[in-house]
Amino acid sequence: MKLRKEEEKDPYYNNHKQQVNIAVSPELYKAFKSKCAIEGYSMTAVMTDYMLRFVDQRSEQEVSNGR
């Protein structure tokens, strides 16, 4: 699996970072951390990939709906 990075989306993101904090159960945190380690990815890289895909998906839906 190839993860996308912010740099592939827009170079602007290289210079301006924001921190995202979420509260999840200890079980979910451990499972996510373990899965990332097994796959060889950082948790940050995986979350960034998910966020980019979500943003792109929303944009595509808005375009198809005429927005």
C-alpha cells in the first residue's frame, strides 16, 4: 500500500502544520499503533493518508453533485 503525503497534495502544507488530537479508547489506540508498526508506517503517515483521501472524496462528491 502506498500512502499519500501532504507534499503530493500541495507544497503549501510543507511550511504550515497543525496538530490534530483525538480521544480514542486504549484498545483502539493500541490496535492502530500495532497495525501501523506491522505494516511499517508511522501513525502520522497513515492518518495523513486517510485525511487526504477523505478530503478528496468529499471534493469529488461535491463536483458530481454540481456544487
